[in-house]
Amino acid sequence: MKHIIITGASKGIGLELAKLFSIQNHKVIALSRNTSHLKSLSLDNVTCLDLDITKEEQNNILNNAIKNVFNNRVDILINNAGLLANSSFNTTSLDTFKSVYNTNVYGVVNMTQQALPYMNNKSHVVNISSMGGIQGSMKFAGLSAYSSSKGALITLTELLAEEYKETGPSFNVLALGAVQTEMLEQAFPGFQAPVTAEEMAEYIANFALTGQQFYNGKILQVSSTTP
């Protein structure tokens, strides 16, 4: 039984990950600003916490759960929470940029710093980025805040892997292509992605459980389309 923290667990990929790990009898702490839907599913071994990953004053909520639910051990942290804004650069306010970076970068920093004291050299931090954050990949107008924040997350992952390479945990980042989620539908109404949230969750779950045996500080591009 692994002890797994998932952020952004109220819907989409995060929700499907919680379901999968529950079926596999792993113990999960699922984080979201509103976990009411997840709680209604009454998943075995899943503890739901209403928590905003960008607010340091709420960190005690997670720390208490790690101590009481996980008995002071974290095996896997999946930084899945994300915020996407689709608007032209000229109309994207600084506040919007800050909101996107707060969730996609600073929230990851905060959650990782909270989990690290409870992790060891066999633990695994999986950061969920985007193909839009890959240098040289196809870019889309309107995603200046989102894609640049995901690029920052990729670099952060590489830096942390280097810093903790002697002691662990392992740090890897998955750069996802388009996945059919509510977030994608809100940003691009009517667009049909080639991969479902359930399908992507299966891939991420397997990678989170086994990827640290083979990878550290690596960027894996998870996309069924080219370029």
C-alpha cells in the first residue's frame, strides 16, 4: 500500500486518479478547494481535504493529515492541480497571470515543501505539465500565462531532481497533450481531445508507482498527436 497525495482531485484527471488508487488499495489524501463531489463517492482509503494549495496558512491541514492518516510517510506526490486561462496577451491582466502562476508554479512549490520531510529515497514527485511548456513545441495563441507557467514547472522539476539526487525523492514531469477534461472544455469549447481523463489517469498512475525506478529529472512528453 502506497501513501499518495493528489492535488486538483475534485474533477478530471485528479478525480480519476483517486478512483484508480482506491481500487488498487492504496491510501490517498485528495486535495481540492472543494471536494464535495469526491466525498460523495465514498471511495475506500481516500481522505478528502478542502484546501487551497496556494495558501500557506492552510498548510497545517495537510501536515495533520500526513501525520494522522499516513503515519508520517509520503510515497508519492502528484502535483496535478492546474489553472488555464485562454485570452490574448494584450487582454490578459497581470492578476490573471499571477493567478495562473500561483496555482501552476507556486502551489506546486508549496505542496512539495510540505511533503518533502515525509519522503525518502524511494519516494516520487510527479509534476503534471503540458506540451505547451516544452521548448520548440507547437504553441497556441491565448495561452501565454498557462504555457509559460508550465514551462517554469518543467525547469523547476529538473532543478529539484538535481538538488535531491543523493537523498531522494525522485522528481519527474509529464508534459501532457490535450486531454478531454472540464478545464479543456472551458478554455476551448467544442474541441474534442484524442485522450480521455480516464485514459490519461491510468498512464499517470502507473508512472507514479513505477517511474522513479527508471527516471529522475526527466521530462516525458505524453501526447498521441504530432508535432
